[in-house]
Amino acid sequence: MNAADTAKVSELEIQKKTSAAYRRLVVASAFGTMIEWYDFFAYALIAPLVFDTLFFPKADPLVSMIAVYATFAIGFVARPIGGVVFGHFSDRVGRKSVLMITLLLMGVASTLIGMIPSYATIGISAPIILVLLRIVQGLALGGESVGAVVLILENAPTKRRGFFASFCNAAGPVGIICSSGLSMLLMWLYDKAGFQAWAWRIPFLLSFVLVLIGAYMRSHIDESFLFTDALKQQKIQRLPIAMAFKNWKKSMLFGFLVNLVHSSYNYLSTIFLMAYAIKKLSMSQAGVTSGFTIGNVVELITVLLIAHFSDRIGRKPFLIVGVICASIYLPILVHAMLLKNVLYFIIALSVSIGFVHSLMFAPEAAFTAEQFPTEVRVSGASVAKQLGVVLGGGVAPLVATSLMGHSTSFVSVFWYFWAMALFALVGVLLAKESSKRVL
């Protein structure tokens, strides 16, 4: 049987999977990803508001905030390591079992963050424990974010790969909606003192229940068809990451650049600007957080819609338009924030998250995974994605805060993002369209 016949047989087998069993796989994979993002963003939303005084009370306010963003960035720095480690085992022993491990790791780490005593109680041990748990969170998300996409992608029909793969990216906003919605509710129910004293712990502790549900759902899904087929044909690599670096360097570069630009825009326009609006401009915590929540509700819909059309039109057109729109819109968003009108900022933030970021985020899931063959797909895509997210989103709030210092000018932040956007735009233009590629 030649390669074309094998591809046809594989496609027929995959088509059979778009049944109740496949729908369960999509839901279980996406639900697990939702929990991971819920946990990760619970930290991102709460840390800038609470952790500077709770875990770093001895430093100057600016230094304390930089320390908070540094612990935020540490979680991202751990993601490439998680991508390499869990990507290796995903390509060696299977996608499903590794995803169970990453889910449990994230849940345990998040629950423990909600139980850490403050600096006033246990001293320097408090921030040390926080950093260690952030590393565990980063390791888990590094293995989760691509592994779940690949599990869906490898069982999806070619003509709908982008749509189904985007369920994991759409699950991100669902997790963010849950974490931001709960945070907003707690801010409304408790005054600032009550929230900082103990209420901030609730979102982290709730993670334990969500993880139990997610683990149960994932225990009842099938392994990737394409991985099982590669296993039968003895195509499994002993060191898949080494093979990816050897033969798929361009693919890793393209995936890296796409994730660099969308994540840097996302974290600059949300985490960095939201904290600035609350801390520096004294805007309402609940109001700013509501804009974040509304934007993610919109993004949940637009990600699926754009991904659907990326199966017809292609991934590249949306990525190109998204990078250009983000470069234009970031100064507009900052201007809306500086007006100090909560309603204007809510609207601007909703547009930023729900439309501008979606243009890049919706096709990214399929685009990154489609750059690699089955035997190295999780390893190669994980490293590309996690390095991009680390050097883009992970350090963006830290770099932006450091660039501005005590200044009120955002010009340096704009140039910082525009430089990344330029490199990403060139990378997307050079990459081949992947939407019709046979996996």
C-alpha cells in the first residue's frame, strides 16, 4: 500500500471517529485544558492584586510588583521544560496517559497555592513555596497545552481539523471566564481587606474539585488514532525532540513566532494593562475584571468561528491580519485605559480580547501542530509553542513594567511589541499553508 492509499485509509478511519466517542474525546480534552487555564489565570488575576503585600511586603512597591511578575514569568519559564519532558513521553508512550499526569500536577499545585501561609506567618519560606508551585504549574501547562490539541487533531477529519483543534484554545477563555468571574464575584462580596486576607484563596482551593472531574472524563477517552498507527508501523522515535530539532527547524521557528506574537499581545493587553489600571489609575477592580471576563466570553465564540473559516480559507490569512490588527490596536487600547473611564476600558478590552487576539489565537492550535509529523508532533510543537509563550507572554508584563519604570509613557512598550510583531509577520509569510496538509 502506497503513501496515498495509507492516507486515504487513515482518513476513513478518522471519519468514523467523528461520532459519540470522538465528541467525548473533544469535550474531555477541552475540559482538562479549561481547568489548566482556570488554574493558571487564577494566579495571573489575583497575584498582581494581592501577592505583592502578602508574599513580598519588605520591598519597595515597584520592586514588589516586579517580584510578582517575576513569579508569574517563572511559571512560563518552566513551560518549555514541561513541553520537552511531557512531549517526549507523549511521542513515545501515548498522548492520553501523559495528559492525565499534567492535569493532576496542575490541580495539586494550584490547590497548594491556596494553602500557602503569608510572609508574615512563615517568613521567606512563603515566596519560596510560591515559586516552586509556580514551576510545577508551568511544567504541567507545558505538557498540556499542545498534548490536548494533538489528541483532538490526530483524530479529526482533515477538512475540520482547525475547528476541532480550536476547542482547546476556546477552552482557555472558558477557564479564564470561570477564574475571572469567580474573582470578580469575590471582589464584589468582600471588601479589599477581606479579599486580601483570605477570600483570594477560594479560586485555588476549588481547583481540587475540578481536577477530579477532569481526570474522570479523561480516563474514558481513546488514544490518538495516528499515534496508534505510528506505533504499529514502528515509527516511534527514541528521542523525538532531537529528531524535531534535526529535521524540522523551520517548523519550530514558525510555530515559535506565531506563539510569540499572540501571547505577548494577550498578556500586555490584559495582565499588564489591567494591573496598571487598578494600581496606578485607581480604576475599579471589579469593573476592569468584568471587561476581561466579557472579552473572553466573546473570544470563546470568535475562536470557534474563525477556526471554522480557517479550514476553508487557510490559517495564514487570519494570522497575518491578526498581527497587523494587534500592532494597530495596542496604542488604541492604552489610550482608552488612560481616559480612566471604566466603561470605555471595558469596551476596548472586550474588543482586544474577543476580536483582535482571536484572529491570531484561533488558527494557532492547528497551525503549530500541523507543522510536524506524528512521530515528533507533540515534542516539536510543544517546544515551539512554549518558547514562544515564554519569550512573548510570560515575560511581557515583567519587561513592560521594567521598561516603563516610574515613567507614564508607553512608547517603549509599543516598540517592544512592534519588534516581535514584525518578526512574526515575516515568519508567517514564509511558512507554507498547513490547513490542507495530510498528517
